Amino acid sequence: MKIFRFPALAAAALALSAWLVAQDALAQQIDPDQPTVLITGSNRGLGLAFARHYAAEGWNVIATARSPDRAHDLAALAASNERVLVEQLDVTDYARIAALAADYQGIPIDVLINNAGIYGDRDTQEWGSLDPEAFHQIFAVNVLGPLKMVEAFADHVAASEQKKIISITSGAGSVSPDRVAGGGVFYGISKAALNMATRKAGAELAERDIIVAAIAPGLVLTDMLRTNRPSLVPRAHTPEESVAGIAAVIASLDHTYNGQPLNHNGAPLPW
């Protein structure tokens, strides 16, 4: 057996050994005969509904959450389905994004869903009290986070059969004159920026045959809606209904897709 005389070499060898063990464990949990989806923000709402939907379809599901120890419903899903893997991830922690991508190196990811997003505190994005710190926080999560995920996992998606990256946008990001509403200033601007970020990523990855799309879920009965737009709750549909529509749109996407943001029913989203 080789004896390492230098601590740095020994540490490197141990790290490599640990990584190989981890890769073997992942390989045993991921069925290579089934597609794989990676979902950010999977602890509740749309993200949890995405995880449940694809798990029921037999997919390998990599579901991320900022605090997995508090994601009890997600933990229950993983406990009942060995193809559901729960990973800790905050999309503003770029070192963690890179580490997660390294952990799954060599594992194809058919669909990456950038679902994690925040509305932010309403009071900090109303006229007369616009808070620069709130602006930067919302943009870090809603715009830069998805871009960093695309950057980190592009190779994984390119190695898959389906090659699709989806960012969850919103009608609040539309700049069409008949679509703009007051309130939620930073949130709406961040979703408009996400639409352009999606177009930019799509142009960058087109030569690798990766489809990059923005899809809006419509009015969904989530904690975000209840807290920030309670008057719209009676018109909202369930996360499960929205996800079923989005999943159908994702499945239908092909290389004729022109980059237009879409609604959960497949209709173009004015923006």
C-alpha cells in the first residue's frame, strides 16, 4: 500500500476516497433507466408539489430545501420513495451550488426546475419606503440564484436525454401595459429580469441542444399568495393543479420553442 509522506497528499487521497463512496451511494439511489429532475425550493408549495408529481411518475427526484430538517412533508415523501433524494441548498450560497453540482458529477439531469423564489416583505417594496437591501435580497434569490444553478448544472443537463431547464416566472413580471399592477415592486421587476435571464441562458446553451424556458404557475394557493395578495386567494388553484399543467408544458417543449414565457396552460405569457 502506498504511504503518503505529505499531509496534503494524504488528505487529498482521503477526500477522493470519500467522494467515490458518495458517488457510489448516489448511483445506487438513482435509477439510470428513469429520467431525473432537480427542483429548488422543494420544502412546500409548488416545489413540494413538483417533487410529489415527478416521484409519482417514477422519476428520480433531487429535491432541495434551505433547511431540510424543517421540511417535514418533503422528508415524509423521501421516506416513502427511495428515488427521492433531499439535499440542502440555499440558492444564494454559490459555494454550496458548486459543491452540489460536484456531488452529482456525471449524473444526467433531464429537467432542472428553478422554483425557489421569494416575494419579500411588502412594506419594503412600496413607494415611499423602497429598501435597497430588500431589492438586492429579492434579486439574489429570484434572478441570480437561477442563473448560478444553470451555470453549475449545464453539463448535467447536457448529458441527459431531455435537456430542459425551467425557471418559474410570474405574470407579475409582465411589462405589457394592460398587465402591470401596483405593489410588490421588487418582486415584479425581479420576475421581468428572470424572463430576460432565461432568454440569455437559452441563447448561451442553444448550441448544446438545451431548452431553457420560463413558465408561470398562475394564481396558486401558496403561503406567498396568502401573505401578500390575500384578496386573490378565492381565484387561486392548488399547487397540484398548477404543477400538473406545468409538467405537461415541460413535456411538450421541443426545439421549436422560441423563448416566449409561457403560462401553466401552455399559452404565451404577455411580457
